[in-house]
Amino acid sequence: MTIGLERARPAVVRDHPKAGWFAVGAVCFGAFMGQLDASIVTLTFPALQHEYGAPLAAVQWVSLAYLLALVGLLAAVGRVADAVGRKLTYVQGFGVFTVASIACGLAPTLGWLVAFRVIQAIGAAMLQANSVALVVRSVREGRARAALGVQAAAQALGLALGPAVGGLLVDTVGWRWVFLVNAPVGLAGLIAGRYLLPRTRERTPLGRFDGAGVGLLATASTALLLVISGVSGLEMPGWLLVALAGATVLAAIGFVVREKAASSPILQLSVLRPPVVSLGLAGALCGYLVLFGPLTLLPQVLGTAGGTGAVLTCLPAGFAVAAVLADRVLPKRLGSRGRTVLGALVAAAGCAALGPASAPWEVGVSLVVAGLGLGVFIPANNSAVMSAIPARMSATGGGLVNMARGLGTALGVALVTLCLHSGGETAALAVLAGAGVLAAATGLAARPERAR
């Protein structure tokens, strides 16, 4: 495909000194909507159980099916976007996500709702696989970290508003509006993407589509997430859990073998060779584990009364503040590597301070500290990863970053749940603090590299 298939921005936008930041703002629509959706849907579960007369084990597939489809598709969609155009894929993804959201709000049965959520995940994959790449390639060199901080702040805002907005919608106009509320945001995102995003200048020809690679990657990620869910409480026979673990390993090995032999692989394994990429992706997984773990832990510890929602908001609030201001406040000589180590250690300290029987105000302060650390760590870490990936493969790299985020989110929920079932609150806090230390270790071990 040619650049002509992506419509150019109006000249008044393209020639504006802030054109790159206009593009970042357009991407923030998707970042906000994605995290709003992630933090809002679980609040509909009681209403869905009542509406459809279904048990929780069935209703949870409204979230699980979405997550499975999203994580399984991210790398493949990123590879396709690098070939056909990142702007084209992103804008079309907004359309798919918006239409599917409306369909979810009108779903007549639980089965149809789950099916529409899978379609919604396809649109979300088209957005997320391109978001990091669009941000990094839209601003001038040296501003990527600050731009990723703004995107992270938009994610944090969606994460913070989700519980409050979702609870209000469910209690007033009903659960269907949890999905229908995406329609106006999606429409705004479509318009912003069309007029503010730049066309793709660097491309990687797709060649023969690697369907086998996509299938193996989707199988590995799906089986892994099911294993995580099974370990954390999803009811399934022991033999099935073992079989899924085996399928994860076999599919992962098969994927590596396939990608080495494929003439046009979905993922060129050489992308992962630089330590700053491989260790950075591991660090991203740990960072998002620390971000989402407390959101699962604290409602179980504090209960649903006493302003738990307000306390939980302290984490994304601290995250948003640091993500926006870190690049202005921290000294320039403290590069991405230093910021990843500093931010991860601060986040670990915040989690360690969440001691058992802490007062709500103490929990709030600890969450702000953890959020500030993550707001420094995540944009710096993601910027380091993307700087080591060739521009023509930006969407592939962005897809990998978002895959790490999805797996980190799932692990944050699963490991906290497992700890609460076995070792209690202290064990869960130790896991979160340990993940922060591990994230710092990945930043310390990775030497920054720049892609040619």
C-alpha cells in the first residue's frame, strides 16, 4: 500500500510548530478510553448476573474474552500496521472499537455480549499496537519520553475515573451505558485521528502473511492467561491446568522456531536481541504488575466502605502527576536508564510502605508514592525500548510493549489473588515490592541503544 491511502493532515495542522503534540493529543483519546474501559467493566458483573441470570464464572468471560483476544493480537496487528500504515490502522481501530462498544450496549444475551467484546478487542488491538509508535514518531527527537509521559497520564486519568464513572452509570442509567459511553469518546477520537495524526513514512513490507506465527502466538498467550486465571481462582480441573501450561510452553517454542524459518515473520526475533528491548519489556511487565496489583488487593483489604474508591484513586493520580512533570522536574542528565531505576525503586518503596493494618490516609500516601515512582518509570522504560527499535518497525515494538502491559495486568490480578488465598496481605505486598525491585534491576542491567 502507498502513503496515499492515509489521508494527509490539513496544511494548517502539519505546518504548526506544535503539530507533533497535536498528534500526541489524538492518541490520548485512545489511551484514555482503553484504560477507562479496563477499569469500568468489572463493575457491571453484578448487574449482568441479574440481567442474564448467569453465575459469576460465566459473566467473568466478558472481561476474560476481551483480554485474551487483545493480548493474542497485539504483535500481529503491529506487524500489519508497519506495512499498511499506522495512521490508517489506528483510525480504523477507533471505528471498530466504537461500533463494537455500541453493539455491546445493545447485546440481547450474554453470549452475544462476549462475542461483541472480542470484536471490541480487535479494535483495541488496532489502537494499542500503534499508540506508542505514533507518539514516538510524531514528536521531534529527544521529546519522546515527555510525549510518552503525557500518554501515560491519559491512561492514568481513565484508570482513575473508571470506578467512579462506572459505579455512577450502573446505579443510575444501567450497565449498558458502561459500553455506550465509549461512543462519543470514540467519535471524537476518529475525528482527531483523521485530522491530527501524521501519515506513515517508514514501512516494512508485509510479504506473505505469517498465519501460523499468529496462531502460535495467540495460542501461547491465551493458554498462559488461562493458566494465570486458573492459578488465581478460576475453576478448572487440575488436568486442564497442566495441559494449558504444557500448551503454553509448546506454542511458545513453536512460535520461535516458526519465526526463525518464516520468510516474512510476524515478529523478527532480532528486535528482541538488544538487552534494552528484552529487559525493557520485562521491566514493563513488572511495572504494570505493580500498577494493577494494588487495585485488586486493597478492595479486599479495606472493603467497599469508607472511601475505598477515593483511596485507590491516589495511585493513578500520583502516576499522572509524575508522568507529566517528571521530564520537566528531573535533571536532563538523568537519562532514561537512571529514571527507570529511580522510578522503580520509589514504586517498590511505596508498595513496601503499605503495611498491614495501615490507616486509610497512610494507604493513600503510600499509593501516591508508588504512583509517582511508576509515573517516572513507565514512560522512561517505554522510551528506552522504542529508541532501540527501527522506525520502520515502530508499531511492532509498540505492540510488544502493550503485550507486556496486558500480561503484567493479568499477573498483577492473579498473583495478588493467589497470595490472598495462600499467604495473605503480607505476601501480596512482598510480591508487589519485589516486582518493583525487579523492574529496577532490568533498568540497571540494560544498556541504552539507539536503533539505526
